[in-house]
Amino acid sequence: MGLANLLIADLIRHAGPQLKRLVLTRNISESEPVHAEGASFELIVLCNRTPLGFGANHNRAFQHCNTEWFAVLNPDLRLSSDALGQLLAAGGPRDGLIAPLILNADGSAADSARRLPTPLQVLKRQAVRQRRGPDPDFEWLAGMCLLLNSEAFRSVNGFDERFFMYCEDVDLCLRMQLAGCCLRHVPGVQLVHDARRASHRSPRYLLWHVASLMRLWTSATYWSYLPVRHRLAALRQIGTGQAGGGLTGSAGGRP
């Protein structure tokens, strides 16, 4: 069974009544049919004629969102509980973006909550090359699982589609904070991510990664964020709140 069908099966088993609609983007031609028998949520399947970038795909899925919250989900996520409902319950009224603790396939904590990727920080990271968990002083949350307040996401014009893949999550988190929205990391909610680490093996993915970093470092958003990054720390939270509301999920869409 393909990754998308595995994710759908997990959502059918575990998602609570808050999940009203799932938008699945098939970014490449796939012959496997989509299975959603027994789902309590509506399923919309979008099929691209040509592959689009990560942000572009989720922006198009957002056009089908009519709920208070919009969940961005990688197809290689695995759920063993109602993680989306738990994230909603943990959110607060000022939250623009909520994310769980991401676990690697071996059960270790992934570094899905990180500090700003400066050129020096990226060089140090490549030199050390050791696994890290989430940073308690995070400044952005990785895009494999994000719960977005629909009004806040709309107000910042969604993902910047000039990022084809990589760094669109960093850029979105910076713009959310500059707009006065809170980011919340919820370690008590956990999902498993079967990361493929394609950029470590494929020259094409590596080039996308480098190009995205250069775009980020030369962007107006990055240079607007730098002088206020410490003042904006109050907009990054770990803990519990109370958000509530329904949500629309957007899955798939990676190049």
C-alpha cells in the first residue's frame, strides 16, 4: 500500500470528528487507486498535470478549506492516535501555527523545531553531522506536520511559491511571527515521520535545498526578522491552550 493510502487509513482509524475534509494532492502520475472506505471525512483528490512545488500544492489545497484550521501533512507520516484533535486542544486563541513532536522511524525525536538557519549555523550543522532533537528555543517548525489557523494563513498569503521545496516552512514561520501570530510546539503530541532524506542522496534535491537557502537569506522577510528575532521570542510557545474548531487536512504534494 502506498504512503498516501497508509496515511488515509491512519486518519480513518484515529482522526476525530474535527477532521471535516482531506485534500490529497497527487503531484506525480500514480496508478494506485485511493482507498477511503469508511472515512467520516470528505475526501478531495487533486491530480497535477505537471509537478508543482510543496508550497504551491498546499496553497491550492487551501482553496478547498472552509474550516477554522488547515493541517499540512506529509504522506509519510504515521498516526497512532487522534494527533490532530490533540493539537487543536493544545492550541491557544493567538496561535497561528501549531506542530507536534516528530519522531524518526527508530523512535528518536527529530529536530523539527529549530532555530533560524543562518549561513554559520548551516555550516556548523554540516560539520558536526549528528542527530539533534527539537530546540527549546525554536524559531520555526518543520513543514511535515503543521496545523495552521486559516485566518492567519490567509492573512500572510499562504506559502511563498517561489520556494519550490525546502525553506518554505521557515519563511512561513517568520512571516507568521512578524504578523504577530504565535507558534506553538506541543511535545505531548507525537507522530512518526519516515523521512527519506532525499537531499542527502540526490543532486537535484540538494540543488533545491541550496537554492531555497539562498532565496531565504536574500529575502525581505529574513532581513526584517533578524533585528527583532529576540523580541519575537514571546510569540513562540511550548505548552497547552484551547483552540478548538474544525479542520481541513492537506496531504501529499511533495515533488
